[in-house]
Amino acid sequence: MNLENTQVQMRKGILEFCILNIISRGEVYASDMLGELTSAKIMVVEGTLYPLLTRLRKAGLVDYKWVESNSGPPRKYYTITESGQAFLTSLSSTWQELVNSTSQIISNTK
């Protein structure tokens, strides 16, 4: 088995959850999301982020608005919808269950 591939798959599995958490804190620009994800060592590139944001928008979980910029073209700022917040709440419960279950399994010394 390839360790790096498994690590990538683990990160991909939580990417939507992390992005929804970031957006739930308020309007956010995609490059700011990339920066936060990168600083948290969740490596993601624009070619991954933008299609994911489009899927989340089409699913009704996030929305965006264009904001004029003083230093360039308009910017797209993302916000979470009510459906997105409900979805995130469910994901948060699932995440906590997974953390608890995983912690129990890896700390079991028998």
C-alpha cells in the first residue's frame, strides 16, 4: 500500500467539512480559504477548491456574491446557506462520533 495515497484520501474525506466550517464563520474569499487550509496542512490547490465550491453551491449549501475590489477585478465571497448550516451541524456530529470511535480504537491497549 502507498502511504502517501492513503494520507491524501484521508484529507480529501474531510475537505468539504473543513471548507463548510471556514465559510460558516462569515463571508470568505477563496484565496483566504486556501490560505487557512494550507496553514492547517491540508494541502489543496485552486483546481480542487473551485470545483468543490461549485458543487457545494449547486447543492444549495453555500452561496456567493460579487464584491468590487479596489485593486483588481471583483471578488467572489462565499457564505453558508441555512441548508448548509444544517448540513454542517450533521457533519459536525458525525465528525465527533468518528473522533471518539477512532480515539477509542487507537488507544485500546487490550
